[in-house]
Amino acid sequence: MGQIDIANSNIAAPTKSRSSAYVPPLQRTKGQPEPIAANGGLSYMSFDRDGDAGTAEALKDAVAEATSGQARRVAESIQNAPPGPIVTKWGPAFRTYDECLAHIRAQGIAAPDGGVALPLPYTVDERSTWSVVSSNALWKDPARTDIAELLRADEKATRRRDLYFPQVLRDARRIGEYHPGLSPTTPESMDRLGVSLAHLESKCENFYDSAEVERVFYPEIEKLLLDFFPGATDALVYNHDVFDKDYTGDRTENQDAKNPGVNGGYANLVHNDLNDNSGRVRCRELLTRNLRNFGREVHFTEDEADAKMSRRFMSINLAKPMETVEQYPFVLCAWPSFADQPYITNYRIYDDRVGETTRFTFRPDHEWYWIPQQTSTEVSMLKCYDSETDGSVSRWSFHTACVDPTAPADARCRKNVVVRSYVFF
């Protein structure tokens, strides 16, 4: 086996005086290790200058990371390792899906009834990453072409720092077999695992029509959430994505028109959409600025937002197929199996905000679930953030798409809609 040596390091920046911008408090879960993050884990809102939400500081750090060449060196160490499995401190890993699948079959790795053993892609670099989103003005600025090329090359190298590891997925419909007395269709499942299932017979007829999705589907999901969670006082669906690899129509995204377009690919990397900082920042952006809100408009004062966010609130993603899923299922990992694991922060730089998502390294005992042949009325729910930090409930789950090796060769690729929401108590 080839051996790669991947060093742990964080990029730190000196703390600067804060502006009047909202800066989320550092609220890590009780017992949770410090995240792998820049600036000691502080939000880039700490570096706001003239309302830029810290984007200038984040871009500076992104350029510094790209200039360091670390992503390229790690990618090259993977590329240049001898053929066969690559030894990591987490176990053997593989450059390709097929190599990992062959290993699973050779080792006889079995799954329980309703489950499947398959390769999942994890990062193997315990370093923060930065990415500049496609809508950022940087990409269209002729004066910054050299910076754009540097960052584009670094982004490509970052994607080559992922390797496949063998994992076992359990059937989420059978959660009660693994957690006796727990039903996947209850809020208790969300509290304990960060994962649950719901039923919905939507009246939305065309999920490719973003206006219809907003008009029909968003209110349906908000009602579902209020019915699902006892004590919930408000639910806000604020955007959505449509996934269909085989779609032949116009895929164009238009944020100004609240149209996310149609994704032709699937997020094939273990990740979560939010973290300690971005769970609060994104909520605050929506409440006080209605920022990038595709749903009903909200205009809270700062004091009203403070009051709303002083009580418990959660961010929930919900995925509903348009037809029974045959290939590229959406899979979820349960909170207890990684509650003591540090997350790795990825910074997404917009023109007016810096998002924070997270990635995770492999563990063989990660508790993964899928919904085999998920139907159009089955809605998978995953927690992306919970403001409760005392350790009594899950803070989040993480997720990815994957290739089901048991599906027939002519299986249709997943067509589904994913909505993002906040639930307030």
C-alpha cells in the first residue's frame, strides 16, 4: 500500500476590532472538540469592513492558502502514491469508486437487511478550505484574472484531496431495529440522530417551475415542519435546489428571479451545509435582511431577531423525490457516531457574505442511513444546525450522494427537490 503524510494545520489571522455587524457567539456543543477552522473558529463577520461581511478578509485568506500550494502538494501525494490502496491514519482508502468497491467485495464486507456496503468519498486533508462561488464578481473582473486563475487551480486541487472509503448503509425505515423504541418518523429521531422521515403528498405539479415550487411546495413544507415538531412556533423555507442529471431543459440559475436552475450533478462528498457560526449567521441574514430568501419575505428588527434567536431554533433540509429513486440516493449520517469528531470548515465566499460548510474525515463506525427505493411521498429530513448546545440533542447530521452498486445498469438517476428551512420554538 502507498503511504501519504497529510499534516494538520490551520491558517490563523490576527483578531481585528469588530464593526457593528452581527457576529455570532462561539457556541460549540458541550464536549465537542475545537473545529478545524481559520481565525480560531471566529466567523468572518468578525472582520466586517464597511458592510462587506468579512469577504475581503476571506478572499485574502483564500489567496494565501492557494499561494501556499498545500492543496496541490496533498493532491500530488495522492496521485503519486503507488498503485493500490492508500494507507491513511483512518484505514485503507482508494482513488476511485471501482477500486474501493472491489475491496469491499474482496473483504466480504456485508450489510444488514435493507442495507448496502459501498464506497463513500471523504476528505483526507484536515485543513480549512476556501472557495469563491461562481456568482462572485472576481470571476468577471479583468483586473484580477491572475487571482482567479490561482484560485481556480487551487479549487481543482482541493477536489483531488478526497478518497473513497468502505461504508455500510442501513435502511432508515428500520431505525427502530438499531435504536429500540425509536421511530424514524418522530421528532425524537431528529433529536437523537439528526435524521428523520416524513410523509407528504404534494400538490406541486412542476418542480422545475421555481415560481410554482415557491407558491405551492414551500407552504406545504412549512406546514409539515410545524406539524412534525411539537412546540414549533414558526417555520421558514428559504430556498431549494432541483437535482436531475438527465434534464434536457434550461438549467440556468437566476438568483434574482429566485430560480436555482437544475443541477446536473450530485454532491458526492461527505459534508454538512452549516456549522456553529453559519447556522446563526444565515438565520440572522434571513430575519433582518431577507438575504437570498426565495420564500415569503421576513423583515425583523435587530431586537426582534435577538428575541427569536434567544430561543431554540434549527435548520432542517428536506429532500423529496419526484419519482422513486433508483440511482444516486441521498444518504445521511446519524449524530451520535461523530458527536466527538471535529469538523473541517469550508468557507464559501460570496460578494456580500461568507458561508461556512463542513467536511469530515472517515470513521468506520459512522452510522449511515439511506432509504432504498425512496418514493415520491417519502421526505428525508436532516438537521444542519441546532442552537441547543448542552449535548442533550443532536447538533447536525452530515450527508452525501452515492452510487448504489446494487442498482441495475439502466437505473434512472435521482430526480428530487431539496428545500432548506429554519424552525423556531
